[in-house]
Amino acid sequence: MQVKKFEKAESVLGSGSVTVLSTTSFNISITILYRLFQNLI
């Protein structure tokens, strides 16, 4: 029982970190696009 709980928590943490990474890269790309857009104007 205890091992199963630990494995589940580990997989949740793993998917969570992947989500955070993708969100961060998404925000960075939007910021870069926004700055380029401002430079054009």
C-alpha cells in the first residue's frame, strides 16, 4: 500500500513539473513576441 502511494505521488509530481516547464517556456515565448511587436511600432 505504502509503495503504491509513493509511486502515485512521484508520477503526479513528474507530470506537474513538466506542466510548469511548458507553461514557463510558453510565457517566455509570448514575452519575446510582445517585445518584438513593440519594437515594430
